[in-house]
Amino acid sequence: MRAAFSKAEIESAIASRFSSAFQPHEKGPAELISSGIPEIDSFTLGGLPRGAITEVFGSASSGRTSFMFSALAHATNHEEVCAVVDTNNSFDPKSATRAGINCERLLWIRCDNNLEHAFKATDLLLQGGGFGLVLLDLGDVPANSAKRIISSWWYRFRRTLEPTPTALVVIAEESCVRSCASLTLELKANSMWSSQAGKFKLSEGRSAPQEKGVYAFSRPSKTNSFARLAIQERELVTHTNLLQATSIQVERRRPVHSGVKKIQFNCVNPLQD
């Protein structure tokens, strides 16, 4: 009786039970879910990757909420069950409904400014499965606090997501997911204002309308000599413009490869229509 067996003999003996146990697993192309914004879908070659983390970050008023609402609206109206982990209780259901989100297919979790509860809730959602899109909103968490989040949470989320069809999107002020994100997008906004300026006149005493297009403003003050001097020197000191459109710039930070790295598109103010 031979005491040793070759690798080929071992593979042949267990092939009937374990099939290709010794062959490396070939990972197919990543499945994607649309962001709801055609320009971003084209820019990212299809949308947000499933079974992975997507990080979207930018300063306040950079388009983070609009991105979140667009992704949720598209997903909930295409038979996807979604979840929002609202760390700072900033999610507005009325605005979400006006944006076209089907709230009957949306789970909203409020965490009352508790970062630890937000991560534990996200972990339970990913472990439970059944969601097409999960959004972890850290947009109102200070950047210093977000950067101090331990990396083990992100590694845990990534490993949990890999065999699932769920896409996790993290919304933040600054990048904090680091290398655990498969797709990282930075948002910046540039507002475009109307060229017509309205004139306003500062005067002391009670506010009263002046000639057409000119209005009077005042603030009660007992002994504000500096304010009176400024009013005398500059009668017309302020202008007003109407917001016509917002231009959003999207820069892909990850993955890094050749090709288009930035895009820009306009969001027309709906009040102008």
C-alpha cells in the first residue's frame, strides 16, 4: 500500500464530490444599479456597483442630497427595496416624495446623531440582505469625526457585501471609506445667477417702498453712528439675483484609470419652469 499520493490522484478521487475544488474562482463582471442621473451613469460605465461600497462626498450644497434622492427614486420605482440610515435625522420624507421616491419600498432608520448606532444598523441591514440599495448618510457628521471611523467597519461591510446584490452608498462631507470603496465620487457645485440686479436703498426710520424697483430697509438702533455714516456714504449697497441653474461637477477619485475623470452638468431650477 502506497503511503503517499500525488496531487493528481487526490484531485481525481474528490472530483466527483467537489467538482472543480482546485480551480480558482473566476469573478464575473460587476452588476450595476443606476444612479438615476444619466450623466453619472455614462461617466461610471453603468452606475453604482452592486456587492460593493460607493462613496459620494462633497461640501454642503454640493449636490449630495440630490444624488441620494435620484438614486433612491430610480431604485424604488424599479422594484428595488431600499434603506436609508439617517445618522443625523436630516432625511425629509416630504421632499423625498416630491423627488419621486416610492416610500412604500423604503426603510428609514433614524439614529439621533449616534454614529455607533448608525454603523450597527447598517451592519444588520447588510447581514440580513434583501435590499437593492442601502444609503448610509454621514453628510452632517463633522469631517474630523468621520475620518476617525475605524477601518475595520469598512472592511466588514465590504466582505459582507461581496456575495450579495446590494449596493452600499456612503454620503459624507470628506472621503472616509478610503481603499474599501470600489467607486468614489467627489461632488462640487457652481451656482449660476441671473444678470439682472435689483437695487435696494438703506434709510433710517420705518421701512417704506420707494420708486419702482427700489425698497427701503432699516434696523432699529439707538446710537449707531457708524451705521448712519455708512448709509450716508453708500445709498445703494446691495443687489439681488435669482438662481437660474446649478452646475454640478463630478470627479471620479476611485477607481483610477485612463479616460474621462471629470464631468459637469447643469441642474435647472424647477421654479424657473
